[in-house]
Amino acid sequence: MTRSPATPLPPPKARRRLRETAALTQTQLADRVGVTPGTVRAWESGRTTPRGRKREAYAKLLKTLAEEETARQARQEQEEQAKRNQEREQKQAQAQKQDQEAPREPELKPEPEPEPKPEPVALTPAQAFDALYAFSAPALVRQTFLLTGRREQARESVERAFQAAWERWPEVARDRDPVGWVRATAYEYALSPWQRLRPRHRHPEPPPADPGDRTLLNTLLRLPPRHRRTLVLYDGVGLDLPETAAETEASTPATANRLLRAREAVAGRLPALADPQVLHRRLAELASNERLRAAEPPTVRRGGERRARFWTRAAIAFTVALIGTTALTVRTAPTHYEPPVSPGQAVRGVPQRVAPGALSDEELELRQKLRDQLQDGPERLSPRLE
């Protein structure tokens, strides 16, 4: 039984545009599909992709919204065309009326046409990527340092995130919040549990010089990763609660619960940071006091391209080796089964074969008795009176 292919979906930006054009909120669309508003935010931001029945319902709803938008645009174009035709006719009628009523005036010299304004120069993909990296990379490195407490790991996480963005640059460039896309990727890489298995993670880095910064960093690192990420996004970066929930792929109530628990844990060890404004200022100071530098944009782009070429060549080599191994196995494999012949082995200590000897008188008598009974049958027993 074959499975039908999944229904195609428009890009995340087009999904958001169709919903906004139809004047629907994320909550209303979530009710129509049967999911939570946080799931709709994750679909529209491209963090997750719908599957199964939810995907079919979501695709059908988006198709309906697209058809309604097309019909609406067609009506608007017809109305605008009719309005332009009406205005043109009115202007022609007014011009004819003015020509008939007004006296003829001396001809005036035509005024020189204004010079056209120079069009903005379009940036190449590499220039746009370099501009995005130069604008957001230093701040992202400082924010990632608050999550990991490791300077080199924070820098590497941001570089890997930008390399992933360069591989998917057409999608990231059209995203409404490209910095958020890179930030979410960097946070996922920095908080991956596989980081603990790296040899570099076994060697601790020198803590901050200031005792207050050191205490605050240790308090942050004691929080669970989800609570720590929520606290950094809300109180450190300054996102609002729905945006924080969408980036962490959680519902708004769950995100609010994580934020409250993280604030309680921080305030339990540092009572002076119970005020959210003070906590925001201290997080900014902690990230700014560390001298964290990001690599140059061309270096990051070239590193991503080298990594992509390496994995592509590795995949090709693995595929070629697999094909060669399969062909060799098919070539050398036997066409039928032949049981193996066991090697000969000398057997020692086996007793000689001995024939049966002559029967004794008792054995001969017993044999004769058995033969007579089998031929005549056993004696019949009859009842007797006693």
C-alpha cells in the first residue's frame, strides 16, 4: 500500500501574508485548524513543519485563503481600472470645457523635466550577508555566552548559525526577522547536549574577573536550559512573551511559567535582581564586560562553503563506496547453496563388532513357548465354582 505524497505548502512568509491579508489572527487560524496559537507561530516562522492531518487541514485552509485573495485582487483591479477610466473621462471633459470658456493664452515654454532620482543600488547576496553579520554577530556572541558561560563555544555557535544561514540564504533573506532565525539556530547549537562530549568541554574556562558577574553567571548556568533560554530572550534580548514562546517552540502559558521560575531562582540567590529592570541591566553588563569578538564575515562565508563542499564530497564518496561494495557482493556471491564437506577424521578406541553367541537352554525354551502362544493364541479362561 503506497502512501500519498504530502500536500505542498507555501513558504513561511507566504503563510503569514495569507493570514494577515485575510484579517485573521493566529488564534483564529489555530481554532480553524485545530492546533494551538504557538504551533501556528512556529509554522509561520519556519521553525517547524506541519505533518499528517494537521498539514492537510492547514494546506486546505491556505489554499482557500489564496483563492480568496486572488479573487479580491481581481475585483480591486477592476474597480481601480474603472475608477481610472472615470477620472480620465472627467479630466478630458474639464479640459474641453476650459478650452472653450477660457481665452487663448500665449504659449509658454515647456519646463525642463526633473532629473530622475537614482535608484538604490541592490546588494549582492554576499554583501547582504556581510551586512547582517556585521550588524548582529557581536550581540549574538554576547547573548550566547550568557547561555553557555564559554567564550569559544559562544563564538563557534554563532559562526555555525551564520554558516547555516548562508547555505539557506534565499529563505533567510526573505524572512521577516533574519536575526531571529540566526539567533534560534545559534541557541540550539549552543545548548545541544552533544557539546558535553567534546574534549574542550572538559577543561573549564577562566570565570569573569568581577565577583558579581561571576556569581550571576554561575546562577544562570544552574538554571535548566529551557528556563535559561527563556530568561535570556525575555529579560536579556528584550523580546515580548509571544515572540519568546514562538522562538522556543512552546505555548505562551508554558513560556510565562518558565520565566517566572527562572526569575524566582535568580532572585533566591541574588535578591537585588528581583526587579526585572535591574536584571535586564545586569545581564547587559555581564555580556558587555566580556571581550568577545566575532570573526570577519568573509571568513565565516568561506568556512561554511568549505564545510558544505566537504560534506558533499563525503556523501558522494560514501555513495560510490556503497555502490561498489554492492556490485562486488552481487558479482562474487554464489548462485546456489553448496553444503560444506566435513574434513575426514581418524576415529580411535572403537570396540570391535561382536556377533551374538549361542542361546542357552532357558532362552531356547522361552523362545519356543512364545512361538507356540503366538500361533495358537493364549489359553481361554473359564469361570469355575469354588
